Amino acid sequence: MLDSAFKEMITHSKLKVGTFLVEFNTPGIGQILKLDNVIVTPHGLCWSDECFAGIGAVAIAATFDMKRGEKPRGLVNHDIVDNGDWQAKMASFKDRFGA
């Protein structure tokens, strides 16, 4: 439920920017959505079956890359590949799980 302090702030303040997570079934949300100073964005836009299938496919592919002792696709910290401990771990995976 939207409390009175929130309603007062959003309707009467000189607030320039704010981000609030509010569910559309929240009582009183209709009043807020009618205001000119409110922009609504679909934060759940990518919560689809296709999105999660893609995320799962990339995660599994990265797991198989590591199983082969290779740099996993999607790696964020590329500097890690020069680390001796990381190289040893990748070599160990390749030896244990095969190519």
C-alpha cells in the first residue's frame, strides 16, 4: 500500500529524479500513474522464457568451456587468464574431465 508520505512526496515535492519499485497491483498506484512527473518502465521486461533459456545456454556453454580447460565465454575478468593458479585449475579440469 502506498503510504501518505510517499504520495505527498511524489505529488507535491520538487523532486527531480527518483526511482521506486512499486507493483502495479499496489492499492493507490492508479493515482500515481496519472501524474505528469511519473515515468513508468517495465523492469520485468526480460523475465521471459526465451531470456532464461539464453542465460542457461550461455552458462552451460561456459561450464563446458571450463571442462575442456578453456577460457569460458562471457568471462568478465580477462586478466585472470594470466594468473598461475587459474591456469593450473583450468589444466586440472582438462585432465580430469577430458577435452
